[in-house]
Amino acid sequence: MPQLDIFTFMSQIFWLICSLSLIFVFINYYFLPLVYSSLKVRLIKNIDLYKNLDILRKDKNKLLNQYDFLIKMYVRENSLLIRNINYEVETYNCINLKNINKNSIDEISNVTSRSSCF
């Protein structure tokens, strides 16, 4: 049986050890340093991103507080403006109604006075 022949068996073991050694050297001295450096760079970037994220969260809260303050201030100012405009419109309408009533009464008086003459 050629599979169990000791001379070919030793050759196969030799080439197996050589090929596995080459694969080990390639992985250990080329591939693993690349992976290690990539992971290191990624870790450094993540640390920087988390630092920036904290800064952005603080800025976000600060901006939201400023925005809320401005919205409240503008709502207060506009509500006062709307009240003033509403008061002016009511005053104008009241004055116009009085004038209309006065003119109507004068018209009616004129009409009745003319009709009484006849």
C-alpha cells in the first residue's frame, strides 16, 4: 500500500511542517500587525468620537436651553402685541359703532322730521 510507505510519508510530513510554518510566519509577521494597527487606530478614533460626543451633548443642552428661553420670550412679547392689537381693534369697532349709531339716529331723525312736515 503506497499510503503507508514510510519514505513518502516522511516527505509529506516535511512539506506539511514547511507549509504550516510559512503560514504561521505570514500570519504572525504580516497579517496580525496589520490587524493590530487597524484595531488600535479604530480604538483611538472611537475614544476621540466619544470625547466629541460628550462635548456635543453639552452644546446641545446649552442650545436647547437658549432656544427655549427665546421661544418663551417671543411668545410673551407676541401675546402682549396681540392683546394690544385686539384692544385697538375693539376700540376702533366701538367708536365706529357709535358713529354708525349716531348717523343712523340722525338719518332716522331727518326722515321722521321730513315726514312730519308733510
